[in-house]
Amino acid sequence: MRKIGCFIIFAVLVLIALTASNFIYGWYAIGPSDRELVIEIRQGSTLKDAAKALEAGNVVKSADAFYQRARLFGGSTTIKAGEFVIPAYSSNSSVMSILQGGKSRQRFITIPEGFASIQVYERLLANDILTGDIEVPREGSVLPDSYSFEKGETRAAVLARMTDAMDEALTEAWANKSANTVVKSAEEAVILASIIEKETKLFEEYPIVASVYSNRIKKGMMLQADPTFIYPITRGKPLGRKVRRSDISAINEYNTYTMVGLPIGPITNPSKAAIEAALNPDKTDFLFFVADGKEGHDFSKTYEEHQQKVAKWYSIRYQNE
């Protein structure tokens, strides 16, 4: 009987050891998924809620087993909410580290150079992963760039990052302005930069275009920038039709064909490069420019030279029609 009792005790100890070993092994063993997965842990989820979501997503084999192991081996750090990328075959231990680390999946929304504020507003509103309402931001207050966001984040929070980025870029550019700039304030820098942004798609032309408008301002000439008479009509969107004489001759606070100096405000959200060009224009004698038919522009010092290049541009355009 004594031998039988010892054997039973030994068997129980072995069973306990095997169970414990299996319990520990399960924490580090490879997971069931053979591919990368994205799992969403909702705001306010408990560890038990997260375990159920992981099982439903085939990240772990058993929600109960994960929950029990996580309570014992997971430490005191709480899990975070968000979308998490879980690599293939991730162990329970790895999954828990990912949830605790809080490095959730990043999504991006891009604001291209030359996007007006109404277009920024519409792009944010069209993103159904973001939440909440916003108003159309002030023209010139958003810095064109790509911005990361998380699923369920508010549009207001993303927009705030965009405007903060513009404030930072403008402060830096203003601190490094050259004596050659004609703008008298950071606000004027954004206005001039917005015109530069709309006039050329080539970054390398920004400082040259800036020099043209700077030279015109110095001479008291009208800027005669086409995008400025279009802006009051569309608020930055494409015109969608041919320009009319009435558009060019319209008298308002934006049309630089009927006024001297800068418009009353920006006509788009300029890039950092355009702002830097406005504050650091090239030193040239150019007063005119026209499209060259190759996505760039021909620049001229005199009106006569400019007219010759305009005629050349019309010839190129007619040939391509």
C-alpha cells in the first residue's frame, strides 16, 4: 500500500509538472495564423475582451488560455486600444507585447501641394475611418504633407496636426528669410507662397517665380497672376471651363489683374518649399513668364521678349490641339 501511495503521489506530481510545462510552453509556442493579421482592440476593452477578439481573428487558439496565461506572465502593463499588426505565427507572448507596446497600425492621409482648404475639408470628410465633424480650415493654414492617423481618430485631431505643422514650418522659414524678400509678415509670406504654388508644379522654379513677383511688387506693377482671379469663383477648385474676360476684369480683393500688391489672403495651402521661396527669392531681373510647353516656364526681363515667348507658347498649344 505504501508503494502504491508513493506511486500515486509521483504520478500526480508528474501530471502537475506536465500541465505546468504545457501551460508555460503555450505562452511561447507559435500561433495558429500562417499570415500577417490586423486586429482591432476597441477603446475600453478589458484583457478578456481582447482575448475574445484575438481568438475570433485566429491570432490565438483559445481566448481562455490566452487570458489565463496573460494574467500570469503578461506583467502589470495594460493593453492599449487601436489596430495592431500581428505577424504570422506570433506566440501569445509576442501578441501580448504588441498590445502592451501600443504601436498600433498607422494609416496615412495625404494633402498634396496646391490643395485649397475646401479640398482638405472634403478629403478629411471622405475618409470614413476618421470620426467627428470639422469646419473648413482657414485658407493657408494647412501644410501639405502625408499625415499618419489611427482608426477611429477624430478629424479635428488630424487637422490640428496639419495646422501645427504649418505653424512650425512658417516659424522656421520666417527665421531664415533673406533680405531680398518683399513680404513684411509671415501672413504675407503665405499669401505670396500660395500664388507661387499655383503658378508652377516644378519645385526648382519656385525661387524664380518668387523673384518675378518680388520684382513686380518692388516696381509697383500688378502681379497679374491667373490663379488669383479664379480663386474667388471656385475657392481653390478647378475652374472647369474656359476663362472669361469678365473673370479677368472682376474687381475684388483677390484679383491681381485689377489691383496692385498681394491679394487679401492665400489662394491655397502652400508647401514649405513655396514658403521658403517667397522668403528667399532668386535675385533676377525677370518680370514675366509663360508656359514653355514642357511643364515649365520661359522667363523674360522685358515685355517685348515676353510677347515673343507667348507667341511661341500659343504655337505649341495650337499644334497639340
